[in-house]
Amino acid sequence: MRNNLYVLKFGGTSVANRERIEEVAKIVISYIKKGINVVCVVSAMGDTTDRLISLAKEISPFPSEREMDMLISTGEQVSSALLAMALHKKGYDALSFVGYQVGIITDTSHTQARILKIETKKILDALRKKRIVIVAGFQGATEDGEITTLGRGGSDLSAVALACCLKAERCVIYTDVEGIYTADPRLVKGAKKLRYITFDEMLELAFLGAQVMQVRAVEVAKKFNMPIEVKSSFTRKEGTIIMGKTKFIEEPEVRGVALTENEAKLTICNVPDKPGIAASIFTELAKNNINVDMIVQNVSHKKITDISFTVPKNLLSKAEKVSQKIAQRIGATEVLSDCDIAKVSVVGVGMRSHPGVAAKCFSALAKRKINIEMISTSEISISCVVRKKEGKKALQVLHKEFNLDRIKK
Amino acid sequence: MRNNLYVLKFGGTSVANRERIEEVAKIVISYIKKGINVVCVVSAMGDTTDRLISLAKEISPFPSEREMDMLISTGEQVSSALLAMALHKKGYDALSFVGYQVGIITDTSHTQARILKIETKKILDALRKKRIVIVAGFQGATEDGEITTLGRGGSDLSAVALACCLKAERCVIYTDVEGIYTADPRLVKGAKKLRYITFDEMLELAFLGAQVMQVRAVEVAKKFNMPIEVKSSFTRKEGTIIMGKTKFIEEPEVRGVALTENEAKLTICNVPDKPGIAASIFTELAKNNINVDMIVQNVSHKKITDISFTVPKNLLSKAEKVSQKIAQRIGATEVLSDCDIAKVSVVGVGMRSHPGVAAKCFSALAKRKINIEMISTSEISISCVVRKKEGKKALQVLHKEFNLDRIKK
């Protein structure tokens, strides 16, 4: 590990304009003054990426993905150069690079590329010369020199992957929130900022709709055990550290609750209960690139059962069509869709060893007359589908039930 | 020569918005339909480059040139990708590339880089697959992969250099004017579009303020004898072809007149007339990167002379300071500066063999009581400095005198 090396990532709101970029330069310099070497990863300014995408959509409803990457990768190049200029003005030596220049090699899946490797030589050379290195986030290049981007939130991934390959001491994600909370503070009064959270908990929360960090970035950090600090570039308060193991001997059972309203429920009714039927349904959905979240199959009566599952709302109509075809083929009678649902989840690695979390969860909701329509559980999370209009209330009930408003760390 | 290959360059106004980009796609397709292979070079959309420069200046009055190149090279990347999308939408196969991807290798002079070589393999491969190749203009990369730009008007240079290295049949510069005129049509009623003009004439006119094409691009075209057609992407009318030799047995003596108002005059007064004095003055100015245009030294009286010269207005204050130092050192008495001048020029390769063009020029101005303050001549041009307020009139007088309003070709 390089003890004195930090990778700092600044999101779009953190570099939205001149003032913000100058503020970011100050943050970077505060690390340099402590004797820390810095690699910065920056996102595009404010809504630049969205603006570029709508430019493309004006010209073509389905623009080529290769050309989309050529187009949208420019946003980060602009903000990187501007940050370098801001650091120069304050008397610090800095160099900006785009993805291909620092050897961020990806596969060829344009707009959703995966990082294969990072050739760190150029960055390490610059750091050795005591330069601040700035890398345009969100992008890389194939072995052939084709420009690629890493998908939404890809700058998080750039930062974490660089931190891992450079063996940095820490990766700091500067954003517009102060850290990870026990619940979305806009929805739950009394939501508390956590000082520590594990990778696993963060992954559950990220999947479950707490949109602070990109899921793939957390997965990579977990794989390389790279500690991440999430904090605000606006307030500079202490943030949340995401790490492999927290410092506490006894974990609190639940660390956070989350609400998702962007899923819809599909039910295939009266499915003949034969071996392999579920497999054939979900294989077909996967083939059509429909990612299914929760799946519930009720016990069957007279060799007939209902299978319900949730999909992202934007894939609902596609999922409906596919499901109808499947229903016909397997002899099911009907496909029902329901957009009017919300999913609440409780997350915490402590659950593993604290029995009764599920029971506590269900009875708290029952006590408030909130009906549970679907349940799914993992080792560290429990999710319940409820009516959409009851989602927010359910979130608040669970937050209170597990005393998250009084959590200390 | 590749008979069926054209390089087409589209300037900033030609790709200023969605409509313009779609119009450019139509122009490109019209060549493809004739069985011509096309390499497009595009500038940044409209005022993008200026916008990026002012973003930089907001942050730093003297931004690093390396970072400026990182910043401003994005403009052409955006328009290239958008043109590719527009061609895809119309059912044509196209690929956009940035400078480094197609091996446009330059020296390391950021913001003013010179092209050293172009590795044409990638482009030729794509052309062989019947793809339309789009190259971001104005940019290249050093051998080390640092992004460079070629200076103002650099996309013209990209296009001409590509045409030469690819051994194209022709380079077509699409712009917002219809071609090269005998004079600026905004200043001279009756200015006529020329169908042909030689490289040498074009170079004189470009230097002299007819800002249709970048000078360096014309120089390269001349060196490789690459015919250039300048035409409008708005009207699609026949343009002007710039070439080594025109088709006519007898050249008309004068082909065009030009007016420049962006020069200023400096006079170092009472210079001791000793050998080597002029050399020392202009060596010192060159060392300070001040490019001098016209130089006039009067015959000396009593071993004392005045030396006058013109410099670009934006370098005047710098040139004044340098001149004052020189004056002190060589024992001259005074440095006078004059911003209130204009330069009119007549250009034509025919002059070489038509005596009396200079006399005709001077007497036409004299007849209209326009006083000539400085004169300089080349083999194919004559320039006169006059009072600024008389510049436009002088231009019109000369245009009429040489019957340019009745020129045929």
C-alpha cells in the first residue's frame, strides 16, 4: 500500500462552475499540504452529460453507442483541464489526462464498458515528480484505442479502480451529500449519518435506491478491500467510511432503511406447477435483458400456482410482452401488472446473528396496518413490497422500530 | 493519387446546430452517391471554441497551454461524433476519430503545434470497408500521446494535411462564403467570385487579410500541389479552386485586392546609418516573437535615417517597449507609433510579366488624392499603407482600376 496516496473523486455538482472548481482546488491543496499525494478523478460539470445526450437525441433517436462515447467522454475532459488550470493558478503543479492517456483499458462494450486493467506507469511517473494527477472520470479506451465510457456513475468506478490499481491508502468520493444515512433524510426526519458502513451493507443500500454511489464501484472496492470515504465537497464535514469490517465488536442489527418506488410488479397467474417452469420463465426474461429483482412463488393449489416478480418500471412494457408470450407457451391464464407498489428494505450485517429481525419488521408494519404484498430476504437485508402510497410511512415506521434515529456510529 | 478520394472540411458555421449538421450529412452523401470515398474534417460547432476559451479565462488569465489543448480539442470531438450519428440515421456507415486515433502526430508546441506526420493506416482501413471517415479537425497528438491543437484555423490544416498524406484527388473546404473574391464583397460593390486562383495569389491574399483560409494550410497545399476548392455549405454553388497553375495561357495582371486594418506602424527616428543596424533591430524584434510585416527605410541624410515598420496591432505595445530599448542602445532619438493606418494590396501572378502595375496603382490612388505612406512589393503583390479612413476608398479605387468588376474567371 502507498500510505501517502489518496484518490479523490469529485462529482458533477462539485465541479459545476468556476466557483465550485476553485473550491475543489482548495480541497485538493489541503491534502497536498498534509504531505499526501493526490490523484483526482472528476466528473463532467453539472448537467453537461445530459446536455450532450440530448444533443445526440436531437440528431438521432438511437445514436450509435461508439459515437455516444466519443461525444459524452468530452465532458470529463473539459472539467479535468479546468481543474488543472485552477490548481496552476494557486501555484500547484498539476496535469490532466483522459482515460486512454493513463491506460484505463476497457472491453469494447461502448457506453457500458468494463475496466480490464489500468497501466499505472504514467500516473506514478507524474506523482514521483510531485505533480497532482487529474484523470477524466467515466471513461477508458479499448486496446485498439477506441474511446469507451463506463455507464452512469462511472466516475465512481474510475476512482475506485484507480485507487485499487495504484494501491492507494484511501479513495474519497466528494459529492453533494454528507455521507450515508440510516434513511433518506428527505423522507425520514431523524435520519442519522453513519460514520462507518460495510461494503455489503452499502451494496444492499445502493441496490435498494440510496443513490449515493455506483454499485459497481462498491463491488470493486470490496474485492480489493479499498476503504472509501463518502463526503460533501460543500460542507467538508466528516463523511461515511465504507470498509470491509467496521471497528465494533458487536454490530447493531440494522444499519439503514431504504425506499424504492421505481419498480413494478408482474404476476403470471395459474402457472402449471411443473419442475423447470420457473427456470424457463426467468431464463427467457434474462435473454431479453430484463433484470428481475424480487421473485415470489406461492405454494401451489391443485398443481397450479402464481408467480410474481418485480422489474424496473422503465422495462415494464417490454417485460409484459415477454411474459405474455411465456404465459401462452406454458399454459398460464393471465399476466397482471401493477405499477402502484413501493419496496421498503432494512439492511445490516448484524442481522446475520440477530434472530427475529424479520419478525420485528413484519409486526411493526402490521401494527400500523400496512399490508405486505411480497417479501424477499438476503443474509443482510429484508425487503417488503407494499402499496405505493404507504411506502414513505413504512420507511418511517421501520426507521423508528430499529432505533435508527438514536444510532451512534 | 487516389482518384476517388476527397477530403471535405466543414467549418464551425457549417456544423453550428442540428439542422446544419444534417445538411452537411446530405452534402457528404451526395459525394458517396457519385462513387467518391470521403474523409470529413470538422470544426467545433459555432462558437464552441470561444466559449471553452472564456471558461478557461474565467479560471485563470494565463491558463497552461497543455491544459488549453485538453480543453479546446473537445469541441471538434463533439461535432465529429454528431456528424457520424447524422450519417448513421440516413443509413450510411461512418466512424468519427479524434486526432490521436488516426495518428496525426505533431510537435510539442501546445496551442500552435505543427504536424510532423500522419499515419494513414486506420483511415485507409476504414475507407476500404466503404466507411465514411470523420476526423476531428484542429488537433493532433505528440509521440507521447499528449493532445495538441494546431492554432486558429487549424481545421483547414488538418484537412489539407490529410488530403496530402492520403494522396486525395482534392480537398474541399466548405465554409460560409462562396469562394475567393476579387475583393471583400462587404467593402467593394461589384467584387467578383474567382473560379481559379493560384496558391501564391491565395497566400498573398490570406496574409493580406482575406480571411477565408488559414495560411499554413495553403502553404502545405502548395508544397504537395493539392488542389483545394473553397465553397459554401449553405448555397452549394460552384466555389473557387486554388491550384498550382491556372488553366489560362495569359494571366490577367491582377486577381484581387485586399484591405487590412489590423496593423500599426512604428517608426524609429534618427537612426545612425551604420551597417548592421537594421539587422540588429529586426533580430531583436524577432527574438521577442514580434512578427514584422512591411519595412521601409528612407535614404539617409547626413548618416541619419528613419526606419518604419508595421506589426499586428495586438503586439503594438510590446513592440513599442522593445523598440524603445533598441533606440536607446543604438542612439536613435525617438520611437513613434501610429495605429491609424490601413494597408491596401493588389495581388496577381500576372504582375510578374506585366510591367507598370505598380505605376498604375500609385497613379490611381494619387488621382483620388489618397496619400501613400509606405510601399512594399513582392513578385506578385504591391501593398500601400494609407490613412485608415481612406482604406476602404483606396480598395474600391484599385478594384475599379484593374477592372476586377469585369473579371471572367
